[in-house]
Amino acid sequence: MLTTLAVENYRSLRTLRVPLGRTNVVTGANGSGKSSLYRVLRLLSDFARNGAVAGLAREGGLESTIFAGPGRRAPNTPLVLRVGFAAEDFGYSAELGMPIPGQSMFNADPEIKCEAAWAGPVLRPSTVLAQCSGPVVQLRGEGDGWGLVPHTLKPYDSMLSELADPQRAPDLLLLRERIRSWRFYDHLRTDATAPARTPQVGTRTMALAHDGADVAAALRTIVEIGDAGALAQTVDHAFPGSRVEIVNRDGRFELLLHQPGLGRPLAAPELSDGTLRYLLLAAALLSPRPPQLLVLNEPETSLHPELLAPLGRLVARASEDTQIVVVSHSDELIGVIDEYADEPNMIELVKQDGATTVTGQEIMDEPLWYWPDR
């Protein structure tokens, strides 16, 4: 379980150390930095797939994403962005900066300047497992010995994706696979042409796709090898007397919703945006193979107010099996999670002088955190 999220110089997140628990709810006014915190988690996950540099480029590059408020950087110091996390048994951080000017047409791409992975929740010299500074990578061997990797890293490659190896760096491989298990849902499509509204090829689906295209297969997987009772209960809580049915039409699965008083079930194209979105969230939260971390960005979008209480209870239930981060504007949803989840961690963000801070967090309240030396 992640215990700390750390970031420097990402959008309004000038310097932030956020403690994390089993169930985390991120709140705050518009523009307070909630979406930025969500994106930091996405950026960290991109390192495990060698997509961090491209991800930042899609946001406009380092110059567009770096903190632009007062005290942006001291004179004659490099422009850098730092992100990292600590868990109970592993930690990881990375630093990105601008490339040295050259002949490449990709000079707007940031470079990975430094990375570190360590054992335990706090970075210390004795706990470092792997570190790189520029192209040079060191891996800890037996005892306190260190070994240099025989080939150098390119400035756009992460050691998580390039060097994780079961023989040479088993701890790095384990860390990478854990990060790759993280799931993010912020673009579950419910529009008229959404893939979830059309029959899709059915195959066992342990994790709902990011856009919800395979919702019928995901729900059927829950029925057959997951908690079918929990699925039936959450559908009944949201739509009293209703039940979900998945039909197989020549290998393509179709979602149907049976509701009391109707002579026939409603097919996916007939469902309202809110109803379909709730079923998509149910498929994500009741996965038979829970991830290490599940992150939901404004799951209340397009939901009828009557669906917020069932959704909050569903989030609380899912947090028994996986760590959850919910970014939300909805006071009602937040209140239900607060009531039903076990010791929820409420993180309220505010912006002061252009920088995001956590409400009520003083310096002594911040989690212990150290950035690696380059």
C-alpha cells in the first residue's frame, strides 16, 4: 500500500508531501490542484511503461507543466520536476529536466535526469536498490556491494522499463509490475457512440478497459468467478428491483438491464448516461483481480444524486481489497465514503499564492521524505 505521494514543480504542486491510507478522498475547490494530483499518479505509472516523457509532451512539455507561481526556481538553477511515492516495502522517485540543446528536433522533450528505487518507506543510503544519474545505472548486489549496468540508459528511457530483470534486478521487476497493476478511470465513455453501448467480443475480463468498452465481459466475469452477490446487491441498491443480464450473441456479449414494471429488458444503447456510468463503475470496483491501486477521477460525473449513496458504499466495499484514491467534487459522495469506509483519509487541497497545499497540514505533519542526490 502506498503511504506517501511526493511532488515538486508540477503545475500548482510546488512542493507537496501527501500521506496516503487505504481509502483516500481528494477534495477541494475548482482549480485547487485535484486534477494535478491525479495526473501525478498517472505520470508515475507511465514510468513503468516508458511513457513518462511522451505523457509530459502531450501536456505541452516541461515548460507548460512546471510550476509557474512565485519562487518558481532560484536563479541559475535547472528547471526540474520531481515525482515519487513510498509504499510499505518499496519506494521510487524520478526527476525530469530539459535536455542539453542540440541538433535533435525533439529538444522540447524532457529528459529523465535521475531515478531511484529503495526498500521500505523512506529513502536512505542503506535502503537504495537501484539508482541512475544520467546514463549511468547502479544496482545493489549481495551485501552492500554495487554493480554498474553494462549498458547506459538513454535520457528518454526509465530504468523501470529497461532494466527490470528477474535475474539481474528482481526487486526492480517486482516494483515495476506493481506499478503496472495500478488502474485509472477518468474517461469511461457513455456517449451515444460509446463502445460500451455496442456488443463486443466476449472474453474473460479481470480488469475493465479504461474506456469501458468491455463492460459486458467484465460484468459476466464477476458473475462467474467474482462476487456475484455483491454485484447483484450494488445493482439493486442503485436501481431497486433491477438486475443485470449478459447475453451471448454469436460470441459477442451484450449488456441488458431488467427493471421492474418493464415488459422487456433495456439494452445498453437505451440506458441513460448515468445508469451506464454506474454499471461501468461497478465493473471497475468489483474486479475479481483487484489492483494494487485504483484511482477514480470525479466518478460522480453524470450520475443522478440518488446513485451517489450506492456508489459511496461500493467504493467503501472495494477498499477492503485494494487501495483507492477518489478525486471528487460531490459532498454527498464524500460523506457516504466517510461514513462507510474504514478510517478514510480525507485530503482537502487549497491554493495559496498559486501553490497547492493540504488544508491543516503543517511542516511537522508532512510524511518523512528525501529526494535522491543526482
